Amino acid sequence: MNYIRPLAIALVVAFGTAKPAIAHESPQSYDRINFQVSAAEEVTNDTLEVIMYSERSGQKPSTIADEVNRNISWAVGLAKKSDGIKVQTLHYRQDPLYSNQSISGWRVRQSIRLESTDAESLSALIGEMQGRLSVESLRYTVSATLRDKVERGLIAEALNRFKSRGEQITTELGRSGYRIVNIDVSTSGQSLAPVHLRATAMMADEAVAAPSIEPGVQSVSVQVSGTIELKIPQ
């Protein structure tokens, strides 16, 4: 019993003196700096997209629906005969028309979407289809293949700029080096020029010229933002 008590006291003292040593241990200190850089390139739009529709109104829904269905079927068949043109059917609507709170007729409408990197062929097809369909919207955009190629180059450029900016900050503040804490890469695109559409919907028995269109350019950009740490001199 006389030997156990001094040993217990010794252990308590040992652990008691260890705690302040850990509490007063100074971790390495760093300055954290946040900044952002970017890289951008104007890219010529290479893909033409158009949405066209057939719409009819009348008293008998089956009659006007049949006419719309025939027009869309004709347009889809025409598009499939053209190489390099993608076609997709879109929304189909059949809505009642009201007069004095009573149904006075019906409106039926369906749309298709056409897309191609061959703007000349698609423009000619649009002109042909406008004999029976109307144009809802038409725009140029950058294809996924071209966008990916451009973004890859811009990402490399933006990362090099981030590295260079980090080295500049380190040098200007008189530090020996830096390390990256976190980094974020994001991309964006913004159209800089509208597509001009000259031709409009015509009657079925009228000759329709192909629409006049200009591809314009789009600004594709990459932003790199992040945080670096600079060690504070001791």
C-alpha cells in the first residue's frame, strides 16, 4: 500500500505537466489569399437550330388535327431525306377557343426542331418547309464538339494564369512560396451576335426564299478561382 500511493501521485503529476506543453504548442501560421483569373475566346457559331410549327384553328378538332399531323409528318420526312440534319418532334397542343364563356372552336399546334452544322442546307430546307410550316425561333450556337475543344485550351490557359498570379503575389509579399488550398474551374458562353431571319411564314401555294442568316460569334470563357496559402515568416 505504501508503494502504490507514490506511484499514483507520480503519474498524475506527469500527465498534468504534459497538458500545458500540448496546449502551448504553436501551429504553423499562414496567410490565405483568394483570387480569380479567366481566359476567353470568341468562337464562330457552327450549328444552326430552328424550331418550326404547324398550327390550325377551326370548329372540328379532328379536321384541324389531321391537317397539323399531315404537315408535321411531311416536314419530318423531308428533313430525314437531307444528310446531316437532325430532326425532333416537340410539343403537341390541342386547346379550346372561347367566346362568351363557351367553346367556340379549337386550336391544334405541334413543333419540330431542326439542327445542322451545314447552315446552307438547313437554310434551304427551312425555305422549303415554310410553304406549310411557320418559324418559331432560329439561332446559331456552338456545337458540343467545338465547345469542348475550345474549353480544353482555355482551361490550360486559365490554370497557367492562376499559377502565374500566385507566383506574383508570393514574390510581391516577399514570401518563399505558396501552396494551393482549393481551386474551382467553371465555364460559360455568351452569344455576341444575333441571328438575322428575313423570311417569314407564307401560304402553301407561295414560293418561299431561304432565310437570310448570319452565324455571328460566341464568347466562350473559363474562370479559375481559388485560395492559396503563404507561410508567415517566423
